[in-house]
Amino acid sequence: MIYEKQIYTTTLRLNLENEQILRAWEHLQSLDRREYRSVSKAVVSAVNVYFDRSKQLADDPYLETREKEDAFLSRIEDTISRSLQSCTPVSLGGILQLMQSAQPAAALVSEETEEGIFSCAQGFCRRLLKLLF
């Protein structure tokens, strides 16, 4: 059986006076040749990504909203994680003691430890507010 290549050739006309078209042309001119061995492969990839995404959005109109919410929640989680990592072990130890004990907090936590806990909480709140607003 003889295999025939099915190649379709087309012409692409670009009006470089149009800003969007000019940007597309500049992207094509600056292709990473290790990733895309030809302009055709880059164009095919871009067209497929664009139309696949359009189909996803048509099938699921709330997809973008969920993606944005997921990204937002991820940023909040990262902020909380960074804030907890910046707390000294003494501060966290004081918090754990408070949580595990039935005794009043004043009996367990020294003034220095209270300042560390307060400082850690302030930093966390500042980062969270910056993220939110």
C-alpha cells in the first residue's frame, strides 16, 4: 500500500496595520524553533487551543468563573501557608499550648510569646487583606 501525504496549502493574508494582527505576526516571527519546528505547527497549535477553549466555554458557561474561584482560593491558601511558615515555633507552640490546655492563657503564655503570637496574627491579617483588596 502506498501512503500519500494529505497536505493542504493555504495562504494567510495579514494586514499589519491592525494591532492584533501585527502582534500575531510578531509572535510568529519570534517562535522558539526548538518548540515549533515550523510556523504551520505553531498556527495549528494556536487554532486548536482557541477552538477547544471556545467549545469548553460553550459547553460549560461557568467554567471561567470556577477557574477564577479556584485560583483565588489557591492564592488564599498560599498566603495562609506563608504566614504560618513565617511564625516562629515559639509562637506556634504557645498557640498549641492554649488549644490543648484548660488553664487560662495567662498562666501558659509569657508576655514575649504573646507578642510573637500577636505579631504573627497581624502579619497574617495584613497579607490576607492585601490579597483580598
